[in-house]
Amino acid sequence: MEEIVSLCKRRGFIFPGSEVYGGFAGTWDFGPLGVMLKRNIMNEWWKFFVDSRDEIFGVDAAILMNPKVWEASGHTATFADPLVECKKCHGRFRADKIAEGINESVTTEEFLNLHVKCPTCGEEDWGPIRKFNMMFTTHVGAVLPEDLSDAGSKELAEKSVAYLRPETAQGIFTNYKNVVDTIYPDLPFGLAQQGKSFRNEISPRDFILRDRECSQMEIEYFVRPDEWEKEFEKMVELNDKFLTEKMGLSKYRHLEVAEKDRAHYSKRTIDYMFEYPNGEEELMGLAYRTDFDLSNIQRATGKSMEYRDKRTGESFVPHVIEPSIGVERLVLAVLSTAYFEEELSGGEKRTVLRLPENLAPYKFCVSPLLKNKPELVEKAREVYDGLREKYTFVTWDDSGNIGKRYRKQDEIGTPKCIVVDFTTLEDNTVTVRDRDTTEQIRVEIDKL
């Protein structure tokens, strides 16, 4: 993990959030190459699950929503982690993350029986486990801090409270009726969304694996109640195809989540567990949410969430299958899969990101062999302009010697390096070097 974090900082993929001011725990900024990688991943997901399918449509809901949304969904009551505090150093931690063999429902007695030592001071003197709601709270409207400090301001504070969404799913559910009323799709159909989510993690850690601000990609797939098992298995296959064929991942497995460990809304959940550099962690989840969310909305608003089947005339509240994935977790999975270190002759080390070509920030790097030879630079610029017009994601590099350029492009994952040399001026061919094999061949410019 340290090598990946170092490469991300050195090559402009990912930086610590607010670094110039000393940082801000649980936040990360994506640099020029990180933005390109992240966008490629998100675009591939959208193309695979939305653009290439007839029955899945996109929505983009607001981050700030009516607080009643989170009451009806159960988030205000249940979206909490087990918080434990060390009485010696007053450090606060997620109990299930500093002890092995327990989950989020751990009790104080269970935790104390494990004799866990504080990660900060090494003592074993813990307070009781308390549930810590992870939603970020804010206030909407013309509410000033002094208004909320008034003795009689409780009602004002309650009326103005809002939350930064902890998931994108509820924005989809609140728009279910709008979509049905406007385009009336046939069942089964899905609504997809990509966007920011915010979770006030007690102890953010492991680089971008567990942070306080992240991007999510989620689908709520609406099905007939008696067809959920068939559609669930289809979605399992679809997720596997996306992860293996589009993301180039293989180091993951399906974990059937036991009933006691499932979310309150789920009747079946599969966690896709990935082998990260720091150990196995959840990459994404697939949950059968039944009619939990739509029925809650129906009860809370008094508005019918029933779907009327066009063929049979039958009315019912659809059930939902939800694939959900955190973009940052997927970025880290792609990076850790692609990261390789190789020993070369003479003891030299080569670091290479073997990114799938569809995800690499740049498809090609174009270089003149020597930057002080105008004729080579001019010809290389012609090649660069032509490739950029055709492929868009092409970079130029004329710094240092050619070997250093190759090493740099290897580290950022560029699949092909193209070098214009003196032979190019004679026969209109260039050297094309492959990132993974380091083999070089000559290719006519017109055939690049």
C-alpha cells in the first residue's frame, strides 16, 4: 500500500486533501492523472450498465434532500457505527475495526472480553460502546450560529436541519414515481446514479478505502416480487462480467452475508470481497432490498408507489435489487491489480502500472528522440496531433533521455510509447514500445 500511495502522490494521481494546510483526515484530492483514471472507470460503468441496455435509465438527484427521506429510510435511527473511547488517551475508534472476529452489532461485553489494547496508547481501559450516527448534519436557510445557541431555538434548529446524503440510493427511490409517471418503463427496469456520498467515519484509514467523502455508483433494479431470485442471479453475472472484462480484476470472491450481518433492509446480500494490499475488504455489494424503500415512502407520504403491469393490469409495489460500488474502492482495486515491480539487469527496478487500455489515463505517449533537433520535434508534433485528434488521450514527453521517459510512462500506465527518430525522416516509420513486454517494433505512421 505504501508503494501505491507514493506512486499516486509522485505521479499526480491522488493527493491528501487540503495538504497545503496540513491535511484533513478522511479526504483525498484527485490530481490530473487520477481524474482521468476515475472518469474512465465511471464512464465504463455507465456505458456497461446504462448506455448499452434498454431497460436501465439514469437519474441525478440532489445531494441535499428533505430530512423525512432519511427518517423513512431508517438512516436517522440505524445508520451508525460502534464507537468506543479509550479512557486513558481519549482516542475514539470503531470497535469492529480494532478487534478481530466481531461486526457492527458488537456489544460492550463482547468487546471487553477480547482484551483489545488501544492502538494509540497501548492501554486496555475502555468505555462503553455507543452508536455513532455517521450522517453529516448541516442547516438550511438563513440560520446563524447565534440563533441556534438561543435557549428557545430548538424548534428553529429542528426545522432547519438537513443531511449530506450518506448514499445515492434514496435519491433514486424518491424519483421512482416521477420516472414511472413520465416514461412508464416495462418491468424489470433500473435507475442508475453516480454521485457524491458523505459518511462521518469514526476512523478513516487505508488510503482511499475508507474516507469521509466518496463517489458511488448504484442501480436500483425494480422487479416483480416473484422474479427477484432470477433477476438477482442475472445481476451477479453482470457484475462479474463488468469487474473482470472492463476493470481487469480477478482477486475477488463472493461472500454470502449472514442474516445477522445484513443491513436492516436486505433479505439477501452478496459482498464482493477484494484482496487489497492491506488485506481483504469489501469492494462492492449486491443486495435484495425487497419493497422496503418504496413501501416506506408510501407509508410516509400517503402516495401510492404501486406499479400497474401493462400486460396483466395487476398492481403491486415492485421489489428491488441493488448493485452498489464505491468509486474510490474500485480505483484502488484497479491500481493495486495493475501495480508491478520488476528487477531488471544490473539491479535496476522497473515500476509499471499494467492498467487495462480502456482505463489508462493516456493511450499513447509521443516523443522526439532528441528535443534539440527541430526536424525531429516537428515530425513528432505531426504524429502527436494526428493521434490526439483520433484518440484524444495522448501525451507528449521530451524531458530527459528516452529511458527516463519510458520509466515515467510505465509508472503512469501508458500502454504504448511512440518515438520519432532519424529513421522516421527517411521511411516515415516510428518506434512503438509496449509497456508490458518492453518490446519495440517499427510501424508506419499511417498505420498507428
